[in-house]
Amino acid sequence: MPAAAAPPPRVPRVDGRIPSLDGLRALSIGLVLLAHLTGTQRFPVIPELGHWHLGDLGVRVFFVISGFLITTLLLEEVDRTGTVSLSKFYARRFFRIFPAFYFFCAVLFLLEWRHVITLHRGDLIAAVTYTVNYHHDRAWYAGHLWSLSVEEQFYLLWPALLLWAGVRRSLKVAMLAVLVAPSLRLAMGFWPELRPGIGETFPSVADALATGCVLAGLRPWLARSERWQRLLRSRLFWLAPLAVALAARNPSAKLDWLIGQTLMNVGIAVIIERAICSHGELLGRLLNSRPLVFIGTMSYSLYLWQQLFLFRRGTSELQSFPLNLVLAVLAALASYYLVEKPFLRLRAWFERGPNAARDPSSATASTPSVNPVR
């Protein structure tokens, strides 16, 4: 009997990659870099930038993309095999995430040991255990690791939930997170001891990731809906980026907790869907241009290393614009080419198997190239 045809991918691929995601990551890391550059020595003073939560918006885009991409890959695995392999998932995450991350942590340790930087008590322990989002008294140099802690906690929980609860129940949990998290943030705001964790502790920020999960789960239905496709390509689409922009400069903390963050999450999800569906249009061509794809591919390294150089209170020449930005990019390039890429090649070798080079038929079993995520 002929082998059963492989199910089609839930999201289209171009050259083996989901279109537009790298470009969106490039815009995201650009927002983070701009937010952190503002206030550093010699950077132009732009008062209007102070009204926008650019760094938070950039991280939020990363979260929604991660929820969407990870869920898409897991659901496609379920379509192919009927289940989720936790061992394979965690092995892929290990090779993708840990080498660059723990190399950065080792550099932080060495710099503090040589009295080049100052860390707070518990910073390194929280970093290596991925609990920085629950360690609020931290130094600038480890401050950005809170978002990577959130994502690692997501990677730990979400595939296991899909395996044990099934796809339908898991997506219901994701929808529940989208609905409940705003009220949880608001409730935390009335407790002074919980307030510092708003938007960082996993339950209070999980709705950003969950929004991406829900988009991935609904996408087959959305792709078949002519009404949704017409809406996505109509002028009404521009309400999504407008809502994201307005929510990103909301001056009221309580309104942000209850409504603003949800508006950003949903708006970002709509933008992701439009960017993927319309990758041949002007917006799609821009997001899939070589410079933005390269920056998006480098976004993990850029996010890790920029924090050492883009320090508003820094007084050294190394932390002054534009040298600080140049050094952040150079450090990211070194991390990407010397740490990330070798381990990604090692991951590909393990996935193919040690006999792949001698067995031409094994090439068809290798994992397709997809956008790497943090």
C-alpha cells in the first residue's frame, strides 16, 4: 500500500520558513533597542518617545509570535503523528536556547567577578534557573532576562498541557488565560507586595503568549473563512495597528492592565495573520526583505547582549551612543556565529541521526527549516 500523504502545514511556508515572522521580530527588537537607547549618553533627546512603552511593546510582539509559532509547530506534529514528543521538543529548545543564554550568564559572572559591572544579590541564581520574572530587585544587566524566563516557563508548560489534555482542551485553557489575565493584573494592583510582578510573573503576562496560541489553533478555520479574509484585506485592518499604537501609550496603569494589554495582544495577532497571508504585498515584501530577515534571525542574540551596552546610567564611552549600539551588534554577531549557529548545526545532526551522511534516504526525514524562536 502507498504511504499516506503527509498532512498539509497549518501555516504556509516560503523556502521552508513561515513568511514575515523574522521581519516582525526585526521590528520588535528595533523597538527594544530604541527604548533602551533613549536616555543613554549622546543619544538624541526625543521627548515624544517617553510617552510610548516601546520596550514593552517589542517584548509583547515576541511573546505573541512565540505562542503562535510554538503552537503551530506542535499542532502540525499532532497532525502528522497524533501526539507530541516532549523529549524531542525539549531537545530542540535545549540546542536553540541554552547555549547562548548560559554563555551570556557566564559573561555576566566574569564581569562582576572582575568588578566591571555590579549585579544584585540573587541575580545570577535567578538567571540560571529562569526565575528572573519573580526576582524583582535586580540589576540592569540582568533585568531583561525576565522575559526569557517567562518564555522558558511557557516552553515547559504548554507542550505538556497539549500532550496530557489534548488540543481542544488546551486551546480552551489558552482562551481562558486571555480572558482572566486582565482581571488578575487589576487585582494584583491592589496588593502592594504583588504590584511589582504585574506584567512579569507568568500568570499576569501569559495572555500574550496565549493569544498567539489561540491564533495558531484558529488559523485553519480563519483560512477557510471568506468573511475573515475580506476583513483582513480591507481598510478595517488598519484599526489593529492603530489600537496597538494607542494602547502602547496609555497613561493609565489600571486601564492598561484591564484593557490596554489585551488590545495590544489581539492587535499584534491580527497583524501577524495579515503579514503571513499577504507576504506578497508591499508590507509582506518589506517584512521578508533580506535585511529584516537577517535582523530577525539575530534578534535573540541582540536581545541578550544589548543590555550590557544600552545603559542609561552608564558613564563610560562604551555605553555612549553610537558606540554602544555598534558594540551591542558586534557582540550579538559574535554570539550568533560562534555559539548559536554551531549548536543549531549540532541539533540538525542529532535530528538527522549520525548515519544520515551515509544514508541518502534520511534526508527526507530531517526537520524542515522554520523560523527559530527564543
